Amino acid sequence: MKKNSLLQKLEVSKKEFLEISKSIIQPNIISDQKKYRILLKKYVTLEKIVFLYEEYKKRLASLKEVHFILENDSDMEMKELATTEKYKILENLSSIEKKSYNLLFSSEEESETEDDRKAVIVELRSGTGGDEACIFVEDILRMYTMYFKKSGWKYKIIHAQKGGIKGYKEIILDLNGEEGVYGNLKFESGVHRVQRIPKTESQGRVHTSAITVAVLPKVKDIEVNINLSDIKKDTFRSSGSGGQHVNKTESAVRLTHIPSKITVECQEERSQHKNFEKAISVLRSRIYQNEKEKRLRKISIKRKSLVSTGDRSIKIRTYNYPKNRVTDHRIHKSIYNLAGFMNGNIQEMINLLKFFENK
């Protein structure tokens, strides 16, 4: 983690705080209640950030003094005291950094785009690794659903294809929430790699498997107009759960968008009409994402983004079970609490990704 990047962010926040401090007492601002409330809310958040910034600078100055003693003092007792003090300061710095990141991203209105506020379609697919990859899809699904619950978001399964032994070859979710769902999950798109000993491995060897995750913002029909004449519709019997009715009738739907060659399947509903509606929703999101990725490729020449631009071969994260570590390769950040991470505690990593995206 680069301290200079954090210091720069905090310095910008301090300048903004000083500007708002002057503006908020002006008569024209006080008389405009809407503007005053917005500025007051911003003022309160920035005041906390500025306090942490001042504390952070004090701790860094103390750390500098301790390093000077360790490098120049010949008294061993002083060096021991300095070493003890150094670890206390580093612990304090780490705590302040964590609080600062949380505060810097506590107000989504300040940085989120229109897409960031949208609900999403989440697609998980097994990649290399056979049955183990299918099992990992199920593990990541559990991780996300636990995170959704903590965030107060609701999801529905649109499409699911079971794996050979256990898990899923593919699963698609429709996710909704009052806050910025896409703004938090957009960094999850890409290849997620797992390193662990599969239950089927008799010799205790660590295997590497991978799955792909795609997070697509949900869009309305006014944003993406699909010509029905461009769609090829196929119906078939569901292979998923749902009892005799689902398996005996052709309620499952497969849609192919001829111009883009995008194919979508939906079979979770008992009604063909409902499956068609859900498939259209996913298709619309994929078409929208394709267009968005074209724009991002042009922009990426000027600005490198952490958000995946459609290249599903990009490895973004590794989950290493023997070392109890999850590592995000885009920001070179590791968290040594894999069990907690897999139980849905992923917000810390998301906050760090947001920070590096906007620095």
C-alpha cells in the first residue's frame, strides 16, 4: 500500500474541507436549504477525514524520529525502547489507514457514475479445472450471497447449470439493492483462481483451478433497444430443478442476438413467458456491456482502469487455501483471512480497489 497515494487523497480532502468551511457560513448558502444540507453532510464527513489526516501525519513524524534513533543511537536500551515504540506506531498507522479508506468511500454520491447506482446481472462460469472448478463456482456463489445479505441486497437465480459431481458449470443471478450495487461489484469481473487440495485428490497435491465472473449493469429497454427481428428464439425442456412440470414442458428459453451472436439461456421459471422476460433482461445487459467495453478500450489508451474490459482471460484474484491468503493481482494486495473473505467479508478489498481506481 503506497502511503503517498493516501496522503495525497487526504490532502485533497483537507483542502475541500477548508473550502466548504468558508462556503457553509455564507448567507446565500444558508438560505438555500437543499444546498446547505448537502454541504453540511459533506462537511461532517470531511471533518472526520481531516482529523485522521492530522493524526496520521503525527504518527509518521513519530516514526521518523524512531528510525533516527534506531539508525544513530548506540545505547542498546534506547534502541529496544525505540523498537517497541516503532511497532506501536505501525499498528496505529495501519488502524488510521483502514479508517481513512472507509471514510473516503463512505459517500458513494461523490464518485459513483450513473452505472454505479444500477442493479446488476452476475454471471459465474467454471473454467479450467473440471469438477473442482464447478465446486469453486459454488464456493464463490456462497461468498457473494453472504456479502449480498450483509449489504441488504436481494438476488434471484435466473439460470443454473449443475456440474458433473457437485457445484455449477454456470449460474446467473439477478441482483437488486437500494445502494450502488454495480459500483461495488464492478471490480469482480475477470478470472478468479483457486489453489487448494481437492477432496477427490488422494495424494494431497495442491491443484489450480479457475472460474470467470462477469458483472453487468442492468439496463432498461429505453437504454438498449432490441429489435425482436434480430433475435432467434429456441425453447427446450429444463434440465434444472422444478419438478415434473418443468421437465415435461418446453419452458426453458434460449435467445440468440444475431448481430452480436450473444446467446442467453433461462430455465429457472415454470413459465416460458417469464423465462423469456428474464432472458431478454440478461441479453440487454450483455449488449449494453459490449458497447461499454468498446468505449472503455478507447479510454484505456489514456487511462488504465481496474474494471475488466471484457477480456475474461485476465486473472484478477487468487484464493490460496494452504496459505490462508486471497490476493488481488491488480493492486498487489493480500488479505490473510481467507475463511473470513469466503464468508462474505470482501468490502475491505472492494474499498481498496475503489481507491486505486480513482487515485
